Amino acid sequence: MNTVSAEQRQGARKILRSRAMLVMDGAEPVAARTLDVGPGGMSAVVAEPVPAGKQGKVLFELFYEGSAHIIEARTAVSHCIFSSAGFKVGLTFMKLDMAVSSAISKFMR
């Protein structure tokens, strides 16, 4: 029997409402809306389901230190569930580079 914990994320998250682009390996780019972000990952809403385990990248905008910054990060889909707004996708960051890690840290403050 599989048991799924209601809370799978690691670490703190901060609400982030911005547009994003999800580009899964071997697939067309998909428009997304972010819900929250943290050092370990983020969640977003997309129109169509994305299979768990799928890898790719996410591009999104972070606003800190008075300006907007475009962030690009490798990610893996941890889960995808149907919600009233579309499909809520949990994304786990993979090997963040220092610049992205630093940008997320600044945004979290």
C-alpha cells in the first residue's frame, strides 16, 4: 500500500505569484503560474498534467533588491494534482547554481 504524506516539501517556502515557463525534456514549453518558492523547489499551476518524475527546467521571475530577475533552474516533477485552478505541480530543484541559489535566498528574506 502506498501512503503519501500531505506535506512533501523540504524547507521553508515563500508565496510567489508570477508567470513562469515550464520546459520539460522533450516537450514544448508550457505556461505556468507560480504559487510559492523555496531553496529546494517551487509549486506552480499549469493547464495540462505533467507526469511525476519528469525532468526539465523552469523559468520564472523573482523580484528582489528593487528589480525583477529571470531565474532558470533544472527541476524534477515531484507530484501533479488536479485543482480548481488547473494542475498543481510540485517541482524539486536539481543542482542549483550559486547565482540562482543566492537569488532565491535574497527573495526569501
